[in-house]
Amino acid sequence: MDYHGSIEAYYDAKSHIARYQDEKDIVIFPQESADCTRMAKLSAGRKIGVTMHDAPVEIEATKLKGQHNLSNIALAWKACEEIGRAHV
């Protein structure tokens, strides 16, 4: 927040990632976040929403604390799947 000055400015800056995508791009976003869902809709590319339930592991199988980390795992997992799909 020090850099952006406000949460609104932060989300506006981050929305540029999706805003300047074209139809060949993919945006992977956490569906649990209304702000991220709104930003993803700006993309002209394929939109893939994930939830913590898409994580391939249970949190107890990791050294991470907190169920919220399952969302990060699910996002990384989906990105890896898409990278693998692109290189087949």
C-alpha cells in the first residue's frame, strides 16, 4: 500500500494485467475474490477461476498454516497445468 497509496489504486494498477491481454492470453484468478473476478472480466483472453477446493492437496499435507493458502496452491497448480498443456 505504501507504493500505491490506496486499495483502489492498487486494484487499478493490478487490473492492467488483464486489461491488456488479448484472446491468446489466459487469466487465472481466485473466484472467491470479487475484486479479482471483476479484474479478470477485463481480459479478452480465456478466464479460469479457481477456488481453494481446486487445490490438489489438503493443507495438512503442507507446512503452510491456514486454509487460505489452499487458494494460492490451487492458482499455482492451475497455472502449471496450463503451461503443461501449452507445451504438449
